[in-house]
Amino acid sequence: MTAVAEQTGQWLELFTNQPPAAEPWIQVLRDQAFARFSELGFPTTHDEEWRFTNVKPVTALSRAFWPAHKPAPIPEQAKPHLAKHASLDHPFVALNTAFLNDVRVVTVPRGATLETPIEISYEGAPEGSVTHPRTLILVGANAQCTIVETYKGAGTYFTNAVTEIVVGDSAVVDHYKVQQESPTAFHIATLQVAIGRSAAFSSHSISLGGALTRNDANAILSEGSDANLNGLYIVNGTQHVDNHTSIDHAKPHATSHELYKGILDGRAHGVFNGKIIVRADAQKTDSKQTNKNLVLSDDAVIDTKPELQIWADDVRCTHGATIGQLDSEMLFYLQSRGIGKTDARNLLIYAFAQDIVDRVKVQSLRDSLERTLFEKFHEHPE
């Protein structure tokens, strides 16, 4: 038996024993996706996109995982877009699609302006279970909305999430994803965004929990569109977090900005791989990407790889990454003003994270994040 067959075989029984899809077109999607997953198998560290993230902790436990089914009808308006954006070439997207059950579909009408954020919450996965949350968000032309997507839970489980967002022409979408999974949980998620002409999309990814976390955030831009991808990851102990982003400038006159910040302590391992693609037709592209990391211990590790692929000649693109420790002079300055060493250290860490938190426009979410960060950075008082 090949390694791929051995990996996927244990999922075949789960796949064939799941309740039949309510609609024939959904079953077709499932079948196509599982066939692709069977071809791919789980990624290994020999795959370039996964070379710093070993998913064996997930696959080793997958025999114990059972699907937490929540069958629900899938609205017909989902058919033109569901599974049309997130690629089945990603093995975990294929696995998610093979188990399509509970798809949350959000539709924002053309020209609508929503004052209240749309809240999408996934939590409470049973011990030893695997869930495949699927979210489809369709935002009409000239509409404006805010989306808050949260993940929480307790115990050991596996969340394999896919979110597809379609942003209509001239629409404005502000998206937030907050991952606060259990410290022993596994979280793998893909965000795939199609941004319309002259539209603006921003996403803010906050990763705090999970034993192993992998976030893939991908955006395809149209002519004159604007994308902002921001992220904050804070890990300690033996946590592992991997952020892979891809901003694809497919058309001219588009702009993108990206800022990801990481704070690593203990024996934590962080990964950042940011890719900016500028197609041959995407003249007048303006793109900037930055990754900054604060390493608090000698045993924490960060692997960062900013990446540019430029096929046009009239563009302005920059990228960069930094890895550093707390400024000893600043620590000394704060202590000389009567602030204890631990409090001084916490203040500097908090200030590093605050740059991302300040970009959160939803007041209740920002307040919650500030409380969480305050508690996290004051766990070990003097």
C-alpha cells in the first residue's frame, strides 16, 4: 500500500458512511473533492509549501477523529460560487469539500450598507472530533459590511475550515478572523477572496490558540481594487503557527498592503510565507509586504519568507522581514522610571502587538482583544 493510500484510506470509510447530500450537485462536489484528496494525500515537509509545518500530529490522530455532522440544507444561491474559488489542489480544501454538510451562506445585497457586523462563530467541537466549517460570503456591488469570524473550543479536536468571499465591484468589506482554539486542538484554514473591480477588502487574522495552526489567506485582485491583509500571531510553549498568504494582482491599477506580526516564546515555532504575484497585465501595481517578529526566548524559532513574483515592468513593490528581541535599552529606561522588570517587558510586548490591534475597527472586538492580550502578557507577575 502506498503512503498516500494509507493516509487517505482511513478517511474513505468516513466519506462513504456520511449521510448522502441533500442535492445531487452537492454530491458531485463531494465526489470530485474526495477523488482529488485521494490523489494528493496529506502534505509532507518535502512539499515546498509545507516544508516548515509537519502535519503528522494531525494525521497520526486522524483515526481517532470522527466527523461532527451538522446536516443542514445548502441554499441554492450558493451553487454558482461554492467550491468555485478555493482550489481543490490544496489537500485540506479538498478534504473540507468532500465533507460538505453545514455551509453557512451570507449574502449582502447590492448597494446595502450594514452598520452591525456579521458574526460567524464556530465553537464547541466535541472531544476527538473533526469539523469542516464551510463559509461562503457573497457581497453585492457597492455594498459595505464587516464580518467577524471566530473559532473556539475545548479539548483535542481538528478544525478544517474553508471560507470563500466574493466581493462585488466597488464594494467595501472589512473581515476579521480570531482563532482562540484549545491549546491541544489543531486548526487548518483557508481564506480565498475574489475582489471585484474598484472594490476594497481588508482582513485581520488573529491567532492565539491551537497546538498546530495553519492559515492560508489568498486574494485575487481586479482592476483598481485594494487589498489589506494583516495578521497577529502569539504563541508559546510548543505551539506551532504557520501563516501563508498570496496576493495575486491579476489586473492593473490595484494596490495591496500586508503587515503580519508575530510574538514567540518558549519553544514555539512560527512560519510566515507571503507571496505577492504581479501578472503581466497588472501594470501600475502598488504593493507592500512586511513581516515583523519578536522572539522572547532562545528556544523559539521563526521561519519567514517574503516573496515577489513580478511579470510586469511598471510597478512599485516592496517586501521585508525582521526578527528581533526586546530592546534592552528600552527595558532599562522603563525600569529606571520605577517600572518592574516583568511589567516593563509586558509593556514592550503589548506595544509591539498594539499596532495590529489598533487596526481593528469593531470596538467590541478590539476591547476583547486588548483584554486577552493584557491577561496573556500578565500571566507571570513579579
